[in-house]
Amino acid sequence: MEAREELKKLRESTGMNRKEFCEYFEIPYMTETDWELGNRRVPLYLLRLMEYKIQMEKLSDKRSKDGKEDDVTI
């Protein structure tokens, strides 16, 4: 799968439209649009960082909704 397709799939998985997605990641709207349309290439490292942030935020949202936090012992 191309990076532009991965980006679109990632954005759609969040339920955000382009404007919301751009505001969330502080990316210019035209940059993100060009990435999705294939006019410019999204840097792969940036795509991975966005995926990571979304995964981590979903985990933290889930824990806060449950009212529980995982106990971590070091």
C-alpha cells in the first residue's frame, strides 16, 4: 500500500475529516491534501509518528473512560 493510501486510511480510522486531522496534527491543510492526492509524498517517518500518536491516545482515552489506570511496577 502506498503512503498516501495509508495516510487516508489512518485519517478515516480516526473519524476526522481533513480539516480536523490537520488541526490535530498542526499540518497545513494543503500539505495534507497534496499527500492524500499523491501530489507530494508524505514522509514515512511522519506517517509512523502519526500512527503511533493515534494509537497511544486511543489507549489513554480507553483507560480514562474505564476510570482505571494500569499499575506499572518497576
